[in-house]
Amino acid sequence: MRISQLDGRRVALWGWGREGRAAYHALRGRLPRLALTLFCEASEVAAATALGDPLLAVETDASAGRLASFDVVVKSPGISPYRPEALVAAHAGTAFIGGTTLWFGEQAGASGIARGVACVTGTKGKSTTTALLAHLLRAGGTRTALAGNIGVPLLELLDSRADAWAVELSSYQTRDVAASGVRPDVAVVTNLFPEHLDWHGSEDRYIEDKLALITQARPRVAVLNADDPRLAVVGARLDPATEVRWYGRADGWHLRGDVVHRGDAAVLDARDVPLPGRHNLGNLCAALAAVEALGFDAVALAGAARGFRPLPHRLQLLGERGGATWVNDSISTTPHASLAALDVYRDRRVALLVGGHDRGLDWSDFAAVMRTRAPAVVVAMAANGPRIHALLAEVAVEGGFDLRQASDLATAMDQARAGLSLSTRPASGDVVLLSPGAPSFGAYRDYTERGRDFARLAGFDPDAITAIPGLGIAAGNAA
């Protein structure tokens, strides 16, 4: 769907965050005479009306009846199309799309493919993979955009030019690509674990929505993780128009020990790359495979990974305070992510902080690992802390770890210090690891705010840890 196709139709915007504002400016820029209705929170009304747009009506009651009075509703990603009022309106004929749909609609070439556009999704690793992809392409001299869910809405760059696009998509946005009718040039899927069940309604629907990027959007090339069992099944069944390339497999980009290989050829010593954990080196393999799928020489560009700056809140090493190393992995919102973080520090004494907003995810696999590979201390905190604590209490003795409980992050950090006895021990290589395995909702606005608070409470400057380098469009920096 192109923006011009909205002309003369009844159109509403739903949501007034950064994505909603980007959609408004894109529509108003292309269709200055189009009447628009905005559904937003009461706290956002003043900011929206301050625009002084006589063709913009601002309302706060996004009821099924009101939504059903529009032909098209451009909604922000955080608003689920599975909400009852949206389902009722959709049944009445209202089309719900996102800004991603409109951006892709403007990118179609004669082939129906958005050439040079690589989309990256996955439960974990998508941000790092997308940022690595942009970094590698720019190292080769390519003017590259880094945008999407990582921090810059695509519609903010609607009239900007780039030779390549590294686009992160959340599970809230992947169906929007399919709805556009435009095929991505390349689509990368890193892995699949249960996540965002409150938005999607079920694990099956989450997986289906996530995979829509490759099953319905029909990319020219799908770059898939050979180690993920779900992707192994789906990859064998994709539309023949999509070429499948695997990473993590011996005939593609993969790790052998500490060395990144392309097939049998050793390409890069991964010990020189500033990415903590083997899972992050897997993300590097995904990015290299995407570089290659876009038609660039990935072998020649691989060495540029040595200069990559890791993203904040993802196993972010803050530094040492009070006899411990403090690590901020606030982005961790699933138990599987917490396990991956623990694996990075398997040779250290660790106090792990877990818990947050309770979305009903199953922690039994996490508890099973704690029987044999537990850290020294586990502190269960926040809303789902009691549930996690009760589950781990069944294995704490067998696992030989100190299990503690806290109501909030500050108390959890005190418990971690006490568990490691940091007040009486000199610097010893102990680690306090925030890898919650749960969202931050309720206590914090988002994982960024939680990570900043963790840094502040540990004695670090929160303003110094938050910037994501390279967002937007940057020219290549090849020598």
C-alpha cells in the first residue's frame, strides 16, 4: 500500500509515540489535504492539538465503534491488532496497518522487491545483528541506513536516500511488511523463543506473526539460523521464489572454536571482536550472511567487526565498583536470554538478578538448568519474582546456589552484594549481572530506563551508557 492510495479515504492514526508522530508527518507531507483523526492518550492531546492542524481531529476514545468508522487505521507498533476493539472494527472492514507498511509501499521497484533493504527479526539478537550489518556495510563504503525498531522509525527517513537499509523489525511489525505487497531484498531471522504473549495472545500466534516476514512477505533471500529447530522446519517450506541461506552451518558462515568461518575457509579470529558471548558471535555470522546476500564481499568486510561498538543494555560491561564487575543486560526479557547471559560468565562467581513484569512465560527450562549450572546467587525480584522464587526453591539445594528475593531493583542489588559478601571482600572478579528475563513494565517505562537505573544504583553515570551509535543514515567510511 502506498501513501497516495489513502487519498480520499477515511484515515485515522492510533498512537502518538514516535512512530505515530512519524506517520502523521509522512501522511501530511504527501497528502496535505487529507482529513485525519488521531486516537491518543489524554496526556498527549495538548501536544497533538498544538500542531495547529485544522484537518486533524484529536480523540481519546478508540472504541470499536469509532475505529470501525474508518477505512484505514495506521496504528503504532505497540498497539495490538488482537485487542477486542480492533478485532471488531477489522470484522466491520477497517484495515489496520503500521508505518512499516507505508514505508515499504514506497520502496517497490519494477520487480516488486525493495532492493538493498535487509530486514532483521528474531526473539533475541535482532538489534545487534542489524547494527552489525550497518557497520559492516558502511565499512565497505556503502551509504547505509540503520532504522526501524532499533530507534528510528522508517517513516522518519521516508524522503532520505541510502544505498542499503539495515532494518530491525519487532514481532509487532513483521506482518506490516507482508501487508505492503513489497518483498524485502533480504530477511534475517535469528531465533524464536516465546515472547510478547500479552500482545500476540498466544505462543503460536507470536511465532506465526514473527515468521510472516519470510512466509508471507516472500523476501528474495531468507537468511536463517540453522541452530533453531523451528526455523529448520519453516525454511524447508518457504515459497520457491525465496532463496534460503543458512548460517551456523558448515557450508555457510559459522563458528569453529573462536574462529569465524565461511565454509571451510577461516576468516576472522572472533577473540578480536568486542562481542560478549557465543550467541553474539552467531549474530555476527548472521550479519555477514546478510552482507553477502545483498551482493557485497562479506569476507573482505569481516575484519571491520573488530571496530564494532556493542549496543547498550545488551551484556553491557559497566565497570567495577565495590569489588564486583557490574553487567547491564536489561534488554533480556526471556528466561532463555538470561541463560545465554549466564553462559558468558560461566567461569566467574555471579549474582544474577531476574524478574520483572509477569507475562506468564514458562521458567521451568531455566529452573532445570539451575540444577547443574547455577550462578553463586540468584535474586528473584519484582512482579514475577515470587513465582520464580517458588520454582527455584525446589532446586536451590540441589543446584548449590544462594536463592534470595527482593521487591525492587535497588533491594535486589543489595541482596546481590550480600550474597557475594562484597562489603568484606576485595576486588575478586565477582559479577553482578542484571539479566531479568522479563520486561520492565510497571516499575519502569522500558528496558532502557531499567538499565539506566541499574547503572545509577551501581555508581555509574547512566547518561554515558545509553547511546546507540550509527542510527539513521551514514555514508560509508571505507579507507
